Amino acid sequence: MTDLISIKQAPEYVGKEVKMHVWLTDKRSSGKIMFLQLRDGTAFFQGVLLKKDFSEEKFDLAKSLRQEASFYITGVINEDERSHFGYEIKISDLELVSNTEDYPIGNKEHGIDFLLDHRHLWLRSRRPFAIMQIRNEMINATYDFFKKEGFIKFDAPILMNSAPEGTTELFHIEYFDNDAYLSQSGQLYAEVGAEAFGKVFTFGPTFRAEKSKTRRHLTEFWMIEPEMAWTHQDESLDVQERYISYLVKRVIDNCEYELNILGRDVEKLRPAAEGNYTRLKYDDAVKMLQDAGRDFKWGDDFGAPDEAYISEQFDRPVFIMNYPTSIKPFYMKKDPENPKEYLCADMLAPEGYGEIVGGSEREENFDVLKAQIEEAGLNLENYEWYLDLRRYGSVPHSGFGLGFERAITWICHLDHLREAIPFPRMINRMEP
């Protein structure tokens, strides 16, 4: 019996007859020979069909196939050094499942607006295929890394009654007779988990009510938020560096085919896989910008051009440490040696991609945290449960959050965050 295999399994079946279920992405013919470009969800490769091997009726059927037609093929796998994949199939039989009419995404240039309007179909194309495969590798690498580091997965709620970073960027909803918000971050709940289990990480959707056309923002995205009890900021930075270098190395090692599809220069990624990330103080970053003639003063927050300039001075991610308290959230711990700054850091990705990770040591003292909540103008009642973590067994603890789409955008060298999500929600597509 002929084995039914995927395209990705083709290297294991060279010289053997196999069967596959495939979709057609393109075709060309020279009369007596036909070249079919095929996909099956695992990879893309070519099928070669010779007229002499087919009845006239079956050959006419092959000629009638249109883009995204689905069918079964039988044939022998051969090596093909000219292709990215390295293999092809010489087809000996074809069984049609369904043909198509007027598939809207042709093999030509389309504008990004058109492609996003047809994202449900565009995902079948080579570029989004490669991005989603890399995304999947990064998800698997994330679980592997944190398991190896002794973390447990801890799920935070999507509906929340309090905001980690203020309410100005939250989606408000009515939750029966109470106010609630779509999750802005799982961090506060991860702190609950850290004091129960020591080391936890959340991985889930988060929402920001901000409209933007920049490549840096989405209304809906995924966050990975580790939280660690008995951990100071410098130790947290060590974990962050190990995590990002591990992610990049996994992609380099396991996604060569997908990186080639994207035309990604792997050599630009290798330094990030090596670690040794510079830790640059906020004060020094300010001086760097000022020395470059930029209009930037101490106390300002970095904009996208500022982050891009700083990151372009390094061949791997760089930490910016100890920001002014005026531009960071209430839950961070102040630097004992300089109370105007928090013990925090943002990690900037190289090649101008800017911030991908933000983290800090958390304020563990009850009285100090209570005062910082009040200074932020937040409703203290909504944070009583959070203050309980300081009432009962408080310890030094630290954590960070990785914007998953931002990391994918950098690793894949994309122009926009929206390429990095499987299916942008309509709210993303409708951003003005």
C-alpha cells in the first residue's frame, strides 16, 4: 500500500512512491510537461507531470486545475537542488477533490490593505506560512525554556476589575452590575502565582485601547509574563537574556526553511543567540541621544525613533535600565540609591525594532506600595487583594513581559506587527 505522507516528510521517501493531499498554488506548462507548485500546510514544493504518463482525460483534468484547487497525488519523490525545499515529486496519478473559481489572491503584488482584508486566505501563502511556523516554534520553545527553568504555567483572567498600568488604554465593559476591563496584562495575577509556587509564567491575550498605524502597536496581542519570588532585578535580567537567546537559537536551528522563505539574514540573528547583552543605564542612553544631536532631555520617555537609534548601535538586544519613576507604572520598586528611578529595564531588539521586553523588581513593602497606588490616582479598594500579597509573607520578587508579536516581528524581520498574528481581529483591521 502506498504511504500517505506530508510534503515535510518527503526527504525520508526519496526514490519511493507516495501519496499526498495538496493544494495548488501555481502551475506552468510547456505542452508535454506540467509543473505544479504545491502546498499541504507543512511545506511547499513542486510536482512534475509528464503528458506521456497520463490518459488524455486525466491530463486535461490537470490542465483545468486553478489556484487553490485541492487534490490527491501519487508519485515518486526526487531530490531537487534548485528549490528552497530541496525535493519534488514526479506525479503518476491525480485525484481531484475540488476545483476553484477566481481565487482573489493571485501570484502578483498586492497591497497590504488588500492582503489584510483577505487575511483568512492570505495565510495560505508562503510568507505568512513561514511566519506562523516560526511563531509556532517560538511558542514551543517558550514552554520548553520555562519548564527547564523550573516555572509553571499560570493562567491569568481575561476580564479584570483593576489595571496594572492605569485605565486610559483599557477596553471597558459592564460585568453585570460592576465595571470590568479586558486584560491589559497578566502580571498582577502572576505575582499571586509567584508567592504560591515560586516561579510562574502567564501566556495569553492582552488588549490595549489605542489606535495606531505604527508597526509597534496592536489592540490585541499575546504576552508572556514570568514572575519570580525571591528574585532581584539583576537576576531577572539574567533570565530574560537566557530566554531571548534560547528563543532565537531555536528558530535558527529549526526554522532554516522558513527563514529562507522570508529572506531573513540569519547572520544578523546569531549575536542575539549568543547572549552577552549590554546593560545600559537610562542616564547613559539619554547622553547617547543628546550626543547624537537629538532633542531629548532627562525624564522623557523614549519614542520609536529614539529606541531605534539606540538599538542600532548594538548587534544584539540591549537593556535600558532604571527609568524615571514618572514614566513607569506604580508597582515597581524604587532604586534605594536613587529614589527618582525604578529598578526596571526594557530590552530593545536590534535592527531598529525597539522594545520587546519590559520588566522590573516589584515593590514588596506594604506601606510604600499603598502610597504608590494612591499617588497613581487608582482606586485603593480594587487593589486590596494585591496589597494582601504584601501583608502576608511578602518577599523580594521580580518579573517581566515579552510582547510576543513584537519579538516575532524582529526575528522574522517584518515591517508590521499585524503580519505576526494568525488572524487580526476586525478591530485591528479597522484602525484609522
